[in-house]
Amino acid sequence: MAVQTAPDILAGITGPTATLTYDEESQALCSQTDPEVFYPSQGDHADAAKAVCAECPIRMRCLEVAVANREMWGVWGGTSQQERRRMIAGKPPVAKKQSARIEVHGTVGGFRRHKRAGEAPCAECSEAHGSWIEKIQASASKGRAGRKPMPREHGTERGYGQHLRNDEIPCDGCKAAHAARAAQYRADRDGDAA
């Protein structure tokens, strides 16, 4: 199928402004469908509207009108706003992206892909995910056992961080330094003079 560009579509239009006639509007399947379908929210797909347009007897005429009038919103003639913009610019349509990822079963990534797709994970992916969780829990339970505690610079913001990294409650001097730094940050962010 040849790619249609705006000049090809506009060649069939006569008159200063293209509009659909009453007969054309009455034949349009969109007039028998909920209009919300043709104006999807940002991030939603227009697949439902495009499916209606694919069956419509006046789809090409509707597309001609949309391109001629530079319709900015909604699905017209089976095309989205971005697709019509590309037509007007004379660019070919963008092919639907195919996932470049390879389905690898028996991995944590495979487990996540199953979950995102709303599927029950296969046995290999479930096993990989289970062993990964066990490994995370084992490393969390070790904590900092066997590690030499970091020296502290008491009464400083850095000392506050060192207390936390050593799983300790910060001393009063480090808490005060941290609170002062946080107040300074908020003042700088809000534009207040400290």
C-alpha cells in the first residue's frame, strides 16, 4: 500500500474549506459511537477509535477534511494528531514499535515482564525471582555485621550520615547540624534570606 501524504490527500479537495456533507456525516460510523472514544486522554491509546474508522465507509473523506483543516485533536480518518502532522510534513508514518527485548525465561526480568503483561509467571521465572528475593533478604539480614564502623565527625552533617550508615542513632550535635543544613536548604529553595 502506498503511503499517502498531505499533498496526495489535499489533491482531491476543492474549495477553500473542506467539510463533510450531511450525507457523509450520517454515513460515518463515528456518529453512531461514543465521541469520547475519538478523543482519548493523553497516554491512552486510540486503538478503539482506529478500529471504528477502519470499518467506516467515509474514512478517506474524513481524513481529507482533517488534513485540510489541520484538525489538532482526536482521531480523524483513522489517524491520530501525530500521524496527521507527519502526513502534512510529507513524512512516512512511523511503524509501531516492536519490543526490542528478548523474552528470557528463568530470569528476574522475565518474571517482571510476565507481571507487566498481567500473566502468571512461568515456573522458571518464578524460581529465579524467588532465589533473588532470598538473596536480597540474606544480604539485608547481614547488615553491617563484621564491618568496621566508620569514624564519626561529630557535630557535622557528614557525621549525621555516618551515624545512619552505621545503623546508629545520631548524636545531638549531628542532629543539630543536619537540622541546620535542612533549614538552609529550604531557605535557599524558597528564596528566603537565612
